[in-house]
Amino acid sequence: MINAGGALLLFVLLAGLLMLVQRAEPKKRLITLLFVLFGVYIVSAYGIFRMSSECPFTLFGRCALPQYAVRARIIAYNTLNLALFGAIVFNLLFWVVIGRYNPPASSDEIRVLGPHD
């Protein structure tokens, strides 16, 4: 079982973050990857936290039965795994269809036009 709304939101966020690495300037990809991995960790941890705390029956702010908490945690991890797998597949497909033929340009190739050009 998965949380469909959470999976869609996590998919969009994770796919966007991975797209940043893919379309980054070739010389800056490693530093971009480090920042994006930190962002993926934060998004994933927050998603797990929010989905794990969803409980159908609460009693004094906590799940009425421990089984509900365990079930919510399993659903949260299944949702995250599905969203991450989908984001990776989406980015691979994007690279195959578009990225290989249109690589991101390097900043060395940028020419600034001045008033005398």
C-alpha cells in the first residue's frame, strides 16, 4: 500500500531535484550533486515524518494502537521508495530522449554582447 497523494508530491519534488543535477553545467555537477543529495535527504526525511504520523485513530495525540504506527511507517517507506524509483526512471528517460542531444552549455561558451558589438 502507498499514499498516492504523498507519492505524487514526492515524485515531483525528487524528480525536480534530480533534474537540477542533470541540467547543471558540466564543471559544476559535483557540487550541485552534493547540495541536491542534501535536499533529497531533507525532502525524504520530512515525507517519512509526515506520512508516518498519519494515524486513523488517535488517543491523546498518539496512535491508539502501536500496529497503526507501524502500518503508517511501512506505508511511508513504500511511498518514498516508489516516488524515488519513479523520479530516477523519469530522469533517465528525459536524458535518453532530450538530454543526450541537448546537453547543457558551459559558461565558457557564453559571449556577452556590449554596446560596440
